[in-house]
Amino acid sequence: IMLQTSSVETLADRYKPKYPPKQLMMLASLAEKNPMMLQMLAGISAETVMQELKNADRYSEALQADPNQKKKIDTDLWTKWVDSYQERLSKEVEGLDDDAIDLVNQERVKLMNQSNPKFVLRNYMAQHAIELAEKDDFSEVQRLYKLLQKPYDEGEEFKEFNYDQIVPKWANKICVTCSS
């Protein structure tokens, strides 16, 4: 689990403000005083500016964070969650014999595997496939198509592509827009 948690650097990259501090303060002031004018002049909503302010705070916190302290906090939080989950599982099978426990566990795993895909299409995966396809290389499109036909499987044949790993650092820079 700890391999999937974000590093301090990743958090800083994720929350790095899109606007310089002075510009963000001006946008925030305009958002507070005249949100319609903000939309007309800057093309952004007051909600977007407020989210950017929150991100700026998180960015500042990430820059000041001690990586070792973050790792300890993450470890403590995950340990607490795993302990709580194990306690819940124990209560589910309390008073059952071993055969019944096995059946309950098999059904739980089956239900979890049907509800929680191992593979989910991420923007960076699609972007990589698009870039290759633009060069007439459709191998990644075909691979993702095949992978996403069975997102609940273990996908051993795709292991080398790390589709189930934490999002690569370069992918934090991808900006997705909707265009028609």
C-alpha cells in the first residue's frame, strides 16, 4: 500500500498553482467582488479561483512537509485502516466453522473483484496512445482496448506496462479539455 502513496514532491507537483501569487490574489479579489467580471475578463469562474487558492495552500504545505514525517503519518493511517478492516472481517465470520468462513471469504473476494477494477483508463494512458496513434502506431490503442475489455482480471500479460501503478510524475502536467 505504501508504494501507492504520494511523495511530498508528487503532492507539490499536483498542487502547484497555475497562477503566480500576485495574479492569484488579484483573481481572488475579483472573484469576491465581481464574479461575472472575472468570468468575462479571465474566462474562469470564482469556484476555479477558490480551488486554486486551496491548491496554493496545499502546495505551500507540501513544500514545507518533511518526507519522513509524511511517510510515518501515511503508514500510521494505513495501519489503522487495515486493523479496522481486519476487525470487521473477523466480526463477519464470528461463530462460523472453517468451511463457512472459506465460503464467506470466497464470496467477499468474488464480489470485490466484480466491483473494483484493477485497471482504469487514466488520462496519461490515453494521451500516450493518442500520441502514438498520431504517428500511425496503433499498438497502444489496441493494447488498452484489450486491457479494458477485462479490467477486473489480473492482466499478467500487461504487467510490463505498469498500468496498475501510481500515475507517473510527467502525467501531472497533462491538461484535458473538452472540445467539439
